[in-house]
Amino acid sequence: MKRKTGTSKNNHDYETSSSIDVIIETPRGSRNKIKYDPSSRRFKLSKVMPEGMMFPYDFGFVPATKAEDGDPLDVLVLTDEALFPGCLVEVKLVGVIEAEQTEKGETKRNDRLVAIATQSLLYSEIRTLEELNPKVLEQIDAFFVNYQRVRDIEVKILGHGGPQQAHRILDKAGDHQKAA
């Protein structure tokens, strides 16, 4: 990740050209939730969503990170066409959907970073979540709430943060570096 020089670890100012690598797990338009399994080093079918539900954008993770939920950091990637599981894509972070989820009585944070593929033509001008159509962001929030509901997992959207907040979450998750 490229950063401006001379900034402290806890108070980064990020260049708009700063980028990171993401591994795609689930392609846009899929009802199948694909998940990378580090023990077998393969991609595995994790769950199937109900008829009529599908991933609105490509979904993946940042390698060598560990989020508060114990998995690598989740990233929703906006790009022009669906990618494929295992595809390495360079992205720029535009924000974060701050969320918590409750499963079997246990509540934990499960934030999702939002990024734009650097090769995207359609989204190339987007720099922050605020620049997305508000209806698009509302629909993405609704997707995350509803796709877990089927499995009796409650997701509560706490808010949205910009690129700086997304990078702070990335830095924190990168300190662990124990996941995929």
C-alpha cells in the first residue's frame, strides 16, 4: 500500500492513488457464497443464498489480514464486469460499511470495506462512498442485512466511513497478519 511519507501510524493521510490487492471469492451476480479455505488452499462453497438473492458486486478479502470476526477483511469490489474466484484485483479503498452481527447470542463487529477496481472504467471517478448514488449504498446495506437473515444472523449497519477510516481498519487488521 502506498502512503504519503511522514505520517504517523495512527493518523494516516492516504494518497488517492494508494491501492491494495484483493482476492475475489464470490463474483457479482452469484447466489453461491464462495470462501477461500486456507487449510486446503482452495475455494469452497460456503452457502447458497435463497432464490432471487445474489451478490450485487464482487466480494473478496485482503490477504494477510485478520478482522475482528476472525476472518480476513471483507471487501466489496465495484467493477465493470463480474470477476472470478481467485482473481487478484488491485483496488482503491473508497470507504467502509460499519456493521455488527449477532449470531447465537454473540455480537461482534463485521465491517466491510468498499473499493473500486483500479482498472474500472465505470467507477474510475469515485473517490469516496459519498460519491456513490445514495440508493446504491442503501441497496448494498440492505443486501448485507438480508443475506444473513436467512441463517438467523442479525446484521446491524452502524454507519459508513470514508477512505481514511477504511485504511485505519486495514492497518489494524494487518497488524494481526494471521489469516489467509
